[in-house]
Amino acid sequence: MRTPGEYAGGLVPGAHDVPLDRLDEAAGVLRALAARGPLLIVCASGARSAKGCDPLAALGVEAVSPEGGTGA
């Protein structure tokens, strides 16, 4: 759930960047990824990723967001 600038600044190997406003478009991919276990979603501060947990749950995707984001 990082901005393009945040994503360009570095990422975890194998990470996928799905902006908060595109969760519906990526539902199929997210469900497939979540079949292996809960998704760890992150942004710089933790605010966007925390907001993303409820919409993901509505899509049937279990997700967790670390408090404080990548800055923690």
C-alpha cells in the first residue's frame, strides 16, 4: 500500500505493491497470495496499510499491518 515513491525507495523481495484505491482490481491476486497465509501490508507510516485491513477483510483476505509502517 505504498506510494510509487515509497516503493521505488526499496522493498522486501517478492513484495507486491497494490495502492489502497486499487484493492478491488487486485482482489484475485490478493486472494491467491493470502491462500498461503495472512498478508503483511505496509506503508511508510502505517496509516494507509491500517486503513486497508478492513477492505481486504471484506474481500476475504486476512491481512495485518505493523504499527508505525516501514518507519517502525
